[in-house]
Amino acid sequence: MKLPGPTISDTGVAQLVEHWSPKPGVGSSSLSSRAIYDDMSLKNYLQESFTELVHKVTWPTWSELQNSAVLVMVATLIIALIVAAMDFSFSKIMQAIYNLLY
């Protein structure tokens, strides 16, 4: 029984993915998208990157940055203490096992 629609022998794999994708525009291999990237020069790329960084990126405020830094430091300290406790306990357990065996 043949399923409806194109098969691999009829079309390329990329066309099958594009055809059966729930979002047909995503992952497109159309010629227009390739032409845009081929036409882009290094100077144009750097100008667009700078414009995006200055006008489109949302930078955190100083207080948001401080709060995030404190949160990361506290989380790091907690994780380091947990790992140190696990290391100490496993060390004591292995020491007790070795003392039993030797």
C-alpha cells in the first residue's frame, strides 16, 4: 500500500522535511534565503551586528546585574558545600571499607 504524498524517490530528503514539517517556513532551503547569505559581506555583517547590539538587545540594569551575580554566587556556594560533604562522606565510607579488608 502506497502512502499519499511524495516519496524519497520522487523528491530530495530536504524537500520531504520541508513538505511534512508542521512549520513549513522553518528550515527552508529556498533560493532566496541562500541568496541573502551569499550577498552579505563582512562589513555589512559587522554593521548589522553592531546595530542589533545597540538597538535591539535588552541590557539588564545595574541592580538586576548585581542581583543575578549574588544569586549565582550563592547557588555556587551551596553546590560547592554539597559536593564537599559528599566527598568527605564517601572518603570516610571508603576508608572504613579499606580498614575492614586490610
